[in-house]
Amino acid sequence: MVLANALPIADFGLFATASAAGVMLSRILAFGFIAPLYRVATVKPLLIGTYTAGSLLAAVISLPILALASFAVYHLFFKAEMAWGAFALVVAAEALLWRPAEAVIIVNNGLNRFGHGAFLVILGTAIRALAAALFASLAVRDLLTWTLFYLAANALSLGIAVIFFYPRSRLRLKPKLYVRRLADAVYVASAEVLFYLQMELDKLLVLALGGAKLAGIYAIIMRLVDLTAIPVRTFSMLLVQKMMRSPDLLARLMRRLGVEVGIFAVSTLAILALAILLRFFPTLLGTNVAEAAPLVLLALFVPGLRNIVEYHAELLFARGQTFIRAVNLLLLAGAKAVLLSHVLQAYGAAEDIVLRLNGVFAGLYLISLMLTYSALGMPARRV
């Protein structure tokens, strides 16, 4: 939230939207080979060095495709609002620096070193917050300067992660092993791009249809919504590891529904508490955040519904149903584009748009529920 108050709201909206695009594009890096690396860390840790080498090779090969995709996204959504240099720096920070740092976190989690993984997440957040605080202390603050600070912060996070926390192992290239995992990795990469497309598509559409100012207000609200996903993602990570070993862990319908009710309750209570806090102390997180604070309560059911859709995707990954997961996410991305475009074109006021997001995410939840539960009725695929 420091950055939300350091930049003008319109510039913050551009950065938040570019960052969301960068996260989506980062899933192209290594063609999803981080997924086999995670599976190996979980069940065959002696092969970490071999799969790390394969992941690095895949990352180098994927760079031209990542560059072309980034250029296309820039011209489609950002050309009229943001300089190419600033956009390219944000994508580089997300895809070439933070995504590899995430890989270190993922490998540590696969090795059951959850303390290391959690520390790296907190460290990365703290370093970016420090960079934002240093940026806020400057006399002149513009978007391009902030992207340089952001790049440096992510580079520092990656350096610490690799030097101090990546398991020591000899790198060995074994192409025959990679070929067997390539299809699954590509499915995962496609699904990850689609997953973040449907997760972040709202920011891109708000920028394209509502402008940078509305995108900034919307980005602030969704950053607050993102806070509710932290405990849910920790739970999902632990559940995915258990399901890799026991794919039928959630075979019973009542158990599945019980988990969803728990996710929805925790997420809704979290955003409600935050909305009440900002109601009485609107400037608690800064003056720019105060402008969006009254809208937080209007999005009361968005966190729970969104977090359950994210949880659905993790279930299919855990069961090895990566192709079905990719198809489901493509359908959800299309549905989100249609529903959100209608809301943005039908309503002009930010209050009306935020309120109707509850209906948009309710529709996405129902679609995800039908698609996911149909897939769960099929046999799990061991990878």
C-alpha cells in the first residue's frame, strides 16, 4: 500500500495492471517446466539437480516467445497509456527475476521446507516494500523511476533465494527425462497463463474500457482482496502435496463442499474485518487508499468466490489433470471477459461496477464448480 500512495492513482493503476500482465506472461518462462521440478522435489528429491538443469535450458529457449508475447500484450492494452520501456521493465522484473525466485520457494515447499519458503515470500514482500518506501522519499516520483526500483528489488530477492536457499545439487542435463515430462509441462504452462489471464483479466479490461484512473481504484481494491488469499494459498499448497500422494483424498462430496465453505467463510470474514477497519480509519493505509476504502465493503463476496475458483484449479493440478485444467481455465477466462465487459459498459460509476463484481464472480464460481466436479469424477492421472 506504500506504493499506492507514492504514485498518482492513475500511474498506480498502470503499474498494477502491467504487473498483473507480467505475472501472466511469466508463466511462459521455461514452458511450465517448474511444475515437473516441483513434483520431483516432492517425490524424488535426488533428481532436483537434473530437473533444475532442464528448467534452465527450457527458460533460455522460451525467451523469444516471452518477448513476442510481451510485445503483443503491450500493443493490445498499454500502448496508448504507458511507455514501452516502463512496461518492459515490469515484465522483466516479474518474469525473469521474481518467477525464478518463486521457483526456489516452490522447490523448498516440495522438500517440506515450509519455513524457508514462507521466509522467502515474506522477504520478497519486505524488500519490495522497502523499495517503495525509498521511492516515496524521492522529491520527484514517476512511473519509469519506480519500475527501476521494482526491478532492483526483485533482483535482490532472487539473489538471496538462489545463494542461500536453493538446495545444493549437481546440474546434469538428461534430455530423455525431459521429453517424457514435456507434454505435462506445456499443459501446466498453458493452464498457468490461462489461470492468471482469468485472474487478472479484470484489471486489463478496466484499463482498456475504464481508463487509468478507474484502473487505479480497482487495483487498490483488488490488492486488498488479495490479502484474503494468503491463508487460502497456504492451505491449498499443503492440500496439493497430500493429493499428489493420495489423489482420492477428496473423493467424498461432503468433504469437498466443507472445504469450500471454509475457504468462503475465512475469505469473507477477512475482507469484512478490513472494510470495517477502513470505515473507521479510512486513511490508515494512506490517502490514495482512502479514496477506494468505501468501495471495499461492496466487494464483500468477491474474495471468497475468487479464492474458491483458484482452489478448484489447484485440485486438478494435484490430480495430474493438467489438460482439463487448461481447458477449464480457458472457458473461465472467456466467461469473465464477457461478464465483466458487460458490467463495465453498462455502468459508469465505480460503486456500481464494484457492487456487480459479486455477480460476476458468482457466475464464474458456478461455471468452475460444474467443470471441476465433472473432472473430479474421472480417474486421477499420476505424473
